[in-house]
Amino acid sequence: MVSFIVRRLLVSVLILVAASFLMYMMVAYSADPLQDLRESNSPNKVQLINARIQLLNLDVPPPLRWVLWLGGVARCVIPFANSCDLGSTISNALVVDILPQALASTVQLVTLALVLAIVLGVMIGIITALRQYSGLDNTVTFISFFLYSLPAFLVAVLLKEFVAIGFNDFLRDPVISGVALTLIGIIVGVIFQSLIGGDRRRRLIVFGLSGGLTVGILLIMLATNWFHDPGLGPITVTILVAAIALATTVLAAGLHNRRALLTAGINGGLAIIAYFVLQPLFDVSSVATLAILAAATIAVGLISGFLVGGYDRGQNMRVGVITAVLSAGVVLLDRFMQSWSVLFDATNGRPLATVGSSTPGLSGDVWLMGLDTYTHLALPTIALLLISFAGYTRYSRAGMLEVLGLDYVRTARAKGIPERTVIMRHAFRNMLIPITTLIAFDVGALLGGAIITETVFAIPGMGYLFNAGLRRGDVNPVMGYFLVIAAMAILFNFLADLAYAGLDPRVRIR
């Protein structure tokens, strides 16, 4: 293991050095960083040009400038030296100061999109593999290829035009016509009957119940002015938490496993109790308070699964953590909804933002500011999510179909093992091996796609920094972007290699 890590580090350093030289040369020779000053009519134009030449060392040939830049990067790896130097921008701002702010915005955007794409893509990919060549499978296949073919800028523009503007206009006067309600009910009914499957009678029942329930909920929301003053409330929170506990048990262990059902019930019950008990604390909470509560939630899930025990403590601990985290998410969602009316008034009735990362001049508690951040990140996250989701769906479906055809899966079924156990314990783990490779590559692809997405939505992230630097011939911020992206790509590929050893016992890292 040690020799493997050392070899990978040495190779990664050599790749970074060679790639950084090529990148530096291409940017340095592609544009003139003095062009704006040469075209200026300022009386002190000569002094400004000389000052920029001295600031950016433009009187030094680009290869030697790269050596100077590389020396500043080398000082970044010296621990506790605090001498990191990535150069300055044309506007005389230190790259080492602006890079963390841009990185925070991009990581916040990309992380949410990546997690949602993985979870939804893998889940739907497995479902379509189990319903191969069904109507659901054909529909998801069409949608996946359609989304995969769309360019990022077109997705972003369509979301701004038809989602953000349309939704904000709807919030001003939330009225849904009878035709629209009927159409929504039919679409929801078709989706759920495809997911549940079964014979014709079962599909018709699911279609009627899901479609009718959806229409009923929408009518209640309109009657109670829910879109202006939303909230889940104690009854809805209790129902959702109970559904989470039941669904987690069914998928991870099966209802026959009483210990897993007890673990899920304990964590669900604690979440419902916390919903009532922690409301006063939520009113004075900060980010640190929420971080402590998140750590406590995970700890409770692990401890409860371990104490309930049984022959498979690991399984019970997974059930406990998943139930605890998802239930806590429901509780937090309700608390965020309580700040919706304040944000609605502060944004003049148009809370879903189309540009920027926050509302200018808005201040408030952690709930209001968090909700404001979510509304600004919603559209760019969806834009990145839709493109990545298509790939994960296709790879998950293909991987699951391949695994289900292997001998050990047929042997497990021949032994009479329940289908849920065959899918979750035998097929799912091996299906994740190609997904691991895709995730490693997708991190870089998402960050690269964020260049377009951040430009369309005017988010001051890494992509925006790279684009602005490239247009002006400002090589230092472009190289800062390159350094972060290259390091993350190498890191995630290294983590993928380690994950192979955990997923496939035939793989040994030496």
C-alpha cells in the first residue's frame, strides 16, 4: 500500500508539472494582457502599462515566467510556512486570496449536483434494469439520451426562461386550472404505475390512487395558501418519517428482520420527538449548532444499530444511519420552509433567482440565508444534474443487467434467496465498480461544465474565474483554476483505485 501511494504521488507530480507548462504556454501566447491599456485613452497610459508589466513580470519570457510561477506553487506545500504565492491578477488581486472564495462557490454547486446525480441515476438505473424493455425502461432511455445530447448552456437558458420566470410568475397568483390539474394527475399516475408494475388491475389501482392523491394535495395547497406560507407540519412530518423508516427497512434488510425494523423505528421516533423538542433551539441556531446536531444524528443512528445488534450489526447500523439522516432532513426541510414567507417578501415575490449566488443586501438567521442560497443554487444545480443524471442512469442499467446475468446471481436465486437480498447484497456491490470509474471522471467533467453554467447564472465560482481570466489573457487565475481542477481529478482517480479494492476482493493494491 505504501509503495503504491508513493508511486502514484510521484507520477501525479510529474503529470501536474508537465500539464501546467503546456497550459501556461497556451494561455500566455493566446492573448495580450496589455490590450485593454493599449486601446485606452488615459493620459497616464504609459505608466499603467509599465505598472502592469512589473506586476505580472511581462518583460520575462513565458517559459521563465512559468518557472517563477512553479516556484511560488512549490512554496504552497511547505507546512506552516504561509508563503504560498500563485501570482496576482490583472486587477492586482492575489490569486491565493480569491481562489478559496471561488472554490467554495463551485464546490457547493458541484457537490450537490454530483450527489443527486449519483443517487437518482443509480436508483433509476437499477429500476429500469429490473424492468428491462418495459414502458418505463423505454421512456427513461429516451429521456436519458435526450438530456445527454443537450449542451449545458441550452439547458441553463431553458431553465431560466421556463422554470424560474414561470414559477415566479405563478407565485404571484398561484392558480392551477382544472385542465392543468388533470394533466398533472395523469402524468403522476403514469409514472407511479410504471414504477410499481404488476398486472393491469394493480397498475390501474396505483394510477388512480397516485393521480387522485396528487390532485387532492394540490387542491389543499391552493386552498390553504401553501405556496406563500409553506410548511410540512407535525402530521406530514410524522407520516414522512414513518415512510422513511419503513422504506429503509424494506430495501436494506426486509420487513422480516425485526431488529432492523426496530432500529429504523427507534431513529424515526427520535426524529419525531426532536421535531417538537428542538423548535426553540432552531430559532437561535447557527451553522455550528447544525453541524453538532448532524454529528449527533449520525452517532445516534450508528449506536442504535449497534446496540440492537443481532447477527448482522453492520446492516442494522446502516439502517439506523440512513433512517436518522433522512428523517433529520425532513425536520430541517420543515424549518427552512418557515422562512419562505420572509424570503418571498424580501425578493418582491420572485424568490427563485436566475443570477448570482445570494440576494444583495439580504441579512438574517441561518435559515433565511440558507434558503436564499438554495434558491440561487437551484437552477444551476438542476442544469448540472440533468446532464450527469443521464450518464449514471445508462451505466447503472447496463452494469446491473450484466451482473444479473452472471453465474453467482443465478446460483443465489436457485438457493431460494429473496430477490431483494439478491439485488441489494449480491448484484448491487458489483454493479458499483464501473460507477466508481465514472464518478472519478465526472468530478472533472462537472467542474468543467460549471464554466458554462456559472457564466450563464453569473455565479462567482471557479468556472467564472477561469472564463474571465482566459478572455483577458490573465494567466495567473487561469493557472489557479487548472491547479485545483487537476489536483481534484488526480485525487478522485486515486480514491477510485482504492474503492476498487473495497468493492472487488480480486483487486489488490501493492
